[in-house]
Amino acid sequence: MTEKDKKDTKESKLEGKLNQLKGSAKEIAAELTGNAELELEGKADKLKGKAQEKTAELKEKADKKAAELKEKAEEKAAELKEKAEDAIDKLKGN
């Protein structure tokens, strides 16, 4: 995961938290004023925030897993290259 990706993920998580807070504030204001429309906006903002946060978390996990798989593949490729070079050396009689 690049530094830019890490920054983007943190920003997405923060934006999600902010939307959840904004939604909670709207719900409280709606409850105090009896405004059903504002309550729905608050619920929508909270859901949007939760989705943003969860998306960022999943991206973070996927990027971590991809990096692990890439590292394993590179290790395996190095092993196979070494075995191939050994086999070539044996064929040449070295």
C-alpha cells in the first residue's frame, strides 16, 4: 500500500466518521424539532458514513492481502529461478 493509498484510506475513514456525526446531529435536531425529514436525512448521513468507513477498511484489508500475496509470489519465483539455474549448471556439467 503506497503512502497515497494510506492517506486516502485515512481520509475516507475520517469522512465516514464525520458523516456519522453529522447524521447523529441531524437526528437529535429532528427529535427536538419534530422534523421527520431532518430525521431521515440524519439516518441517511449515518448510513453513508458507515458505508464509507467500511469501504475504507475493506480496501485496507485487500491491499494488505495483495501485498502479502505479491511477496509470496516473488519468493516462489526466486526459488524457481534458483532451481532452474542449478538444473542448467548440472546439465552443463558444472
